[in-house]
Amino acid sequence: MITTRIDTRFAALRSEGRAALVTFVTAGDPDFDTSLEIVKALPAAGADVIELGMPFSDPMAEGPPVQASSQRALAAGQTMVRTLDLVRRFREGDPDTPIVLMGYYNPIFSYGNDRFIADARDAGADGLIVVDLPPEADDELCLPAREGGLNFIRLATPTTDDNRLPTVLANASGFIYYVSILGITGTASPDTGAVQTAVQRIKRRTTLPVAVGFGVKTEDQARAIAADADGVVVGSALVNAVRDSLEDGRATARTVGSVTDLVRTLARGVGEARAGVTA
């Protein structure tokens, strides 16, 4: 496995003694051009890693905000080809910020696994999160993706016990995404005490960074989680910022700024989490 931008970014942040802010937006929401503008603006606003949602008609683990963002993107004509083109166009101006493609297996399978791995890598993607492919199916996509130079990021949840955890970690790379709540995205707030315990348990079993997501919406929540985790993932709050800026479902002059303003606030919380603490 080659060293990816994800590996490089987390190593750099570790040396700085701070966590990563990982931002999720849906490719093509609310339209291709606005989505590209948002993604291009995220690093300057404070995003360390970008998760780019691959729109899908049935995102079963997502709450209403992310489901709606997928529907807006699909209605605007977003396809897998256009999603990879968005990555390619972002990469033309940013050679360093890691991009993780996040979504479900059906669109990848329809595109063709080998073709998808090659095209994603060529476009400039660095990793994959495929939420409905369990470790038992690693031969299907995880191992070929790793051989093709993409990190395969695995989800761990509050129900991932000590017997299950080694299986989840076995072929993971890049980082571990700890789902801080049970249920779908954007529906509850994380219990920071429970998250701290879970992160420490996972770190005892792996050297990979552990990022925490699901339910993080505010600067204070980001600050609290970043005190222990290696990364804080924010998604539903950002797609809600897109939604709330629209008029009649279309982008406005406020759309990009609504997202980047929130990212700056979250980045401040993440950056302050370990102030004065030696790495």
C-alpha cells in the first residue's frame, strides 16, 4: 500500500498536536458548479480532509438531511462520472487535500469495480468509505481498492465489541471512522464521555487515526471530541447549511458562504481542543 494524502495529512496533524476536521458534502448538491465551488472553498475555510458523498437513491444509513442532498444532486443530473469529474477538477487546483469518496456499493458495482478504482485514483481520490460492504466482503472491493492505491476506511460503531473489532480493523487503512451514535446520521448528539471511552478502546487495537462522526453540529461538540479523537467528521450540519441557503431548490449568493462560515467555526473548535497540550 502506497502512502496516500490521507496518511500524509494525519501524520502532519499528529506532529502539530491537533485533530483533523473532516467535512462531508454531497457531490452535485445543489448543482455541479456550486458543489465544485463549495469543495474548492473547504480547505481555506479549515477542512483538513474532504468526504465527498456519491449520490444514491437509497442511502439507508443517512438521515433526512443527507438523503435530501442526494435527491437534490440526482435531480440536478449528478452521476458517478460527474462525481469523479468534480474530484478531477478540484485536484487541478489543490494537490494536497485528501478526498474520500463516501457512499454505497450499488453505484460502484453498476459503474464496475475495476473501472471505478482506476478512475477514482486517476481523478485524484485517496480513499473510500462504503457503508454497506462488511469486512466479510473485503475481496469484493476493499482489497482491490487498496491494491489500486486507495485507502479503504472502515466504520466502527457503539455495537462493535472486542470480538468484532479485529475483523473490522483487519484490512482498514487511512483512518477508522467511529460512528458516535446508533441510528442514522444527523438525528442525535454524541455523548462525549462515551466517545472518549470508545476511541481509547479502538486505539489500543490499531495505529490508524480514529475520526468520530455522526451528530457533530457545533463548535463546542467539535472541540470536545477533538480533545481525544484524531479527527472530527461533520456532515449533516453542512448539508443543512446548503439546504437553508437555497431558494426554490436553487443555489443563491449565500450558498457557498453558508457552508464555509460553518466550517470556519468548527475548525476553530477543533483547533482549540488541544491548545497548550504537547503532542
